[in-house]
Amino acid sequence: MGNEEKELKCSCDACGHDKHEHEHRHDNNHEHEHEHSHKHKHQSGCGCCCCHDEGEHEHGGYEIGGCCCHGDDGGEEEEHSKKDIIIFAVAGVIMIFAFLLAHGIMLKNLHPAVWIVASIAVYAYYGIPIIINMIKDFINGSFFTENTLMAVATIGALCLGEFYEAAAVMFLYSLGEYLSDLAFDNSKKKISLMLDMSEKTVRVRENGEWAEKDPDDVAVGARVSLHAGEKVSLDGVIASGGANFDTSGITGESLPVWAGEGDAVSSGYICIDGAVEMTVTKPYGESVASKLADAVTEAGKRKSKNEKFIRSFAKIYTPAMMGLALVIFIFGAAISGNIAEWLKKALTILVVSCPCALVLSIPLAYFTSIGVGAKEGIMYKGGEAVDSAAKICAIAFDKTGTLTEAKIRTEEIKPQIDRDEFIRVALGVLSRSSHPLAAAFCSDMAGAAGYESEESHETAGKGTEALLKTPSGIVRAIFGSARYLHEEYPDITFEKEAETCIYGAADGKYIGVITFSDTPKENAAKAISELRSLGASHLEILSGDKSAAVRRLAEKVGITEYSAELLPQDKLDRFEKIYEENSKKGSVAYVGDGLNDSPVIIRSDVGFAMGKGGAALSAKAADIVIVNDDIENVPRAVKIAKKTRKIVIGNIVFSLGVKALIMAVCLIWNPIMELAVLADVGVTLLAVLNCARIK
């Protein structure tokens, strides 16, 4: 299940920092002069891929697990972004001139030594912060970090007299990190904005006047107003006016819904037209939108197996690459005798081995899938839930409220007398009953007239009797269970139905039976078909209902396997058998309401809980909550998960494959360090941008 609480951690473990807290300031190669709240104790001006091992990062309310890619206040961020662009542009022009001079293309009135000075200037600007960070890492006991990779590689190049290449590596690395940050931040902001379902302030009536207040400060019972285009920030009931609301942020439904006086509205809705006043029914912290945002934040703390793999992999990857570079240098130099050439090859391998593509893109992929799912009404409780959903091979379903609307309807009327006469007698009795089946029948027979009741009596758990005024006089009629009829009339005979039903008798004679069934959800059959096409080979209904009712539903939705009349323990036992038969093929899932199905949901690899309007967010046992109660969101959740898994694996294979290829090229041919780092930057950008395909 993987629902255990885990502390908020940064995924970039390449730095190898053990658990610690430090103030994190970006005075590095990115020239971020603003501070970020990172909850760290020691000062560390690392690069954007700081890779702190198990440090605790806060990313704008959502824990990404990435490499310190931040989104600050819009105006300040835009100002710093412009400054960064100007500095990169100036440094880029300097590097072009340095390149021309370094390769013997002389410019008029410029001494050849100018390229050395220009290269050292660029190196100092971008390289010194990284060298300082490396020293700080050493002080804190972290010797194998990304800062170490870049510092050792470029200092070695300087020692070989490769001034231009050392500067170019630092410049391109910093530019690549900056562009990766932009791509990462852009993806994160899109998801964060998508999940932003409340206004920053609301209009509240106080002492006869309207005042702007923070939603958190609005008390239950307060009167607030809404205008067209505004988001509903608090749950409430409309007190006056009416409007069409866009409910897609909560329910996933695209069609607008009209709400007028007395109707409940949830936070996260958007007022399309009109103006309304509403009375607040819940504090902001308990509102649907707030719970949804909290659930997304909590989900970000639960890491998938792939994220854990990358975290563990990064701890050994960096020192392994440094060891590989050392071995290549020693053996290559010993065999060829060309120390300079093999030192350069080893240094180029250090440059190429930067793990940013992995530590950035993998957490981003899971964060994106969680955000995309939340927008659709699907709440993944962490990356592990996404991974497990991608491998589903078998699913068991609860019946009532999951595959059905949880709304009882009249299935069939089987009278032993005239049909119209039977309906009039039945309505006369059942209209005096409080039983749900009686209410369903009366609702379905709306428009039909029943006999007037002179006197009635309801016996809980058995049925209802009434004295009816009929054209032939007063008739004593009873409707209820078979046992009730036999108790009242021991000699009465009739055939018992296998379905949920109400039997009827009048003046001691059996007059007929009414059968009932749940209404299948409109899109249940389509959802089942989609799940089968997504690889769920075993689909089965587990229900406590009667066999005939379960069989009928299974036929309607396209499921061939079902188990009926199950007690809670029977349901768990049957699920255990399904699990044993299918768990070796992949994940085994259960879809239920998250309450009475909790034991089975807990036992499953992937537990889905159905619930409307965010109510099921409290279903802690579930791995995935279908907030809008749409059964089609079950296959949709599997599709998003499969897409995410495909992209995650693709990014891992692509990143490591390209690195291996570049390293091989460096060993065979004379390496050009700046081209190697440029290729590696491209891999990082592509891996990050690839995450945008999750939708």
C-alpha cells in the first residue's frame, strides 16, 4: 500500500548530505540573489541542482523532490530572470570572442592573450561559487557532490592550460541549470495554478458593510458574496440569488450546474454568471478545496519506488563516476604515456556524469501525474500509488455505490391481480412506509394514484399494513418481507423471489410482488471495457447483495465473474484468493466506497475509494481517491499512471544511455569538454520537458 507517513525529503541525493537543515541561498552560478525558505541550518550557496541528501525543502506548498527549482513572487522572479538573461548574454558574447581567439582567429587590435583573460573572468564568475560550495560540502562531510564533479573537472582543465574549455564548461553548465530550472518551474507552476481553487480574498458582510478578508479568517455562518468569474473559496449554502457554476475543478463535470437559494456549493466551484450571496458552512481548513490541496501536498511526501531508486542510485553514482574517471586516467596514461590526453578524457567524463537529468525529471514526473489527476478528480496518495496503478492486472469491485448509483429503482412488478389495481393497493400501503424500498416504489410510480388509507401501522424490519378505502369497501393490505406475510397469514402460499423485493397481500390473499435493483452507473460498462483494454485481465464483483441482483448488474456492465451474498469476512477471503491467483502478474486492485470496504482496500495493492465532492478524501485506507465519484476515472487513473511510468522509465534509460554514449565517444576520440557538457544539458532539458506529456 505504501501509505505510511514519510518525512519531506529532497530527491537530489547526489550531494550526499546526511539529514540536516540549512539556510539555502542561491548566490551561485544562477545568480539568484533572493533567499528561499528551505528550512536548513547551515549556509549553502549551491547550484540549482544542489542535491542535498534528505534535506527538507518546501516548494511553494508542494514538495517536488527535485533539485531546488523554485517559484518566487512573480514580480521579483521576473526581475531576477531578466538580470540572469542579461548576464548570460554578456557572458555568451565573451565566450564567442574567447572561442575565436583561442582557435587562432585573430581580431584586429586584440592581443591573443585577451582570450585567456576573458576565459578566466567567465570562469571566476560562474566557477568560484561552485568551488566555495564544494568546500562547504567537504566541511559538512559530503565529498562526492555535483559541485565536486564540476570543480575538479574544470580546475584540472585549467592546470592543463585549457582556459577556454574550463570557462566554457562552467558557463554552459550554469546556462543548462538555469534553463532546466525554468522548464521545471514552468511545469510546477502549471500544476500549482491548476490546483489553485480559491480566491486570495473574499467579500464578507460585517456590520452591514462588505469587507475583503482572507478565506482563513472567515467564520462559519458569515455571509459572503460572489460575482461572475470568481472562484468559490469556502463551502456554503446560497442565501440569495442564483448562478451557473463551473464544478469541473471538484467533480470533473464539464457542464455548468445551476445553484439557487438553499443549494449547497463547494469551494473550488467557479461562478460563471449572476451574483449570489452565500452562508459559510465550514471553515476554510475543512473546505473541499483546502482538503484537496492538503491531499496533494501529502501525496508529494510519499515517494515511489523509482524515486527511491534514484535517491539510492545517486548516492553511489557520483563517487562511482569519480572512481571510473580515475581508473581511466591511470590505465590510459600508463598504457599510452600521454598523461595530458588521458587526464582530459577523465575530466570530460566527470563533466558528463552530472546526474541532473535523473534527479530533476523523475520527481517532476510524479508530481505532474498527481497534479493532473487531482484536476480530473483523481487523488493519488503518492508516487507509489502511481507506480502500482500502472501495473494493475486484476480488479475487484464493490457493487453498491461503486458500479451502481446507490439509487434503488423498481425493477419489475409481478401482480397476481389486475396490474393497475395492484399498483393502487401498493401505493396506498407503501406511501405510509418509511422504508427505502417503499420510497423508491412511490417515486417510480409518481403520477399514479393509490387508495386512501384509513389507518396504517409499520413494523420495523418487517413491513407495513393499512386499511384501504376501495370501491368494494375497506381492505386490509400488507406489504413487506415473506416472513411478515407468513406471520400475518400462516396459510398463505407464494413463490419466493431471489431478488430484493416486497411481497403484497390483501385480505389474506397473496396479490403480487415488487422487485428492486440498483441503477448501474451510466458509464460503468464503458469503464469496465477500458480497464480490460488497459491490461486488467481479471475483473470481478464482490457484493453482499443477492445473487440474482449481482448477476444482473454483472451482465449489464460486462463482467463475467461475480461473488454474491458475501459477509465482510467472506469478501476479504474471496479477495485473498483473487490476490493469490493474480499477484505474480502485477498489482491487484479493489474499488469500493472506502468505508465498509476498508479491510479489502487495505489488503489490495491499489485501493480505490469512491466519493463525491471531496468527501472521500478522508478515506485514509485508499491509495487513490476518486473525488468526483466518476467510475470512468478508475481507467483514467490507470492511463495517467501508465503514461507516467513510461515517461519515468524512458527518462532513466535515455539519460543513462546518452551519458554512456558520450563517455564512449570521449574515450575513442579527443574530447571537447564544452560539447560534452552541452550534450548533457540537452539531455536534462529533454527529460524535464518530456514530463509535460503526462496528461
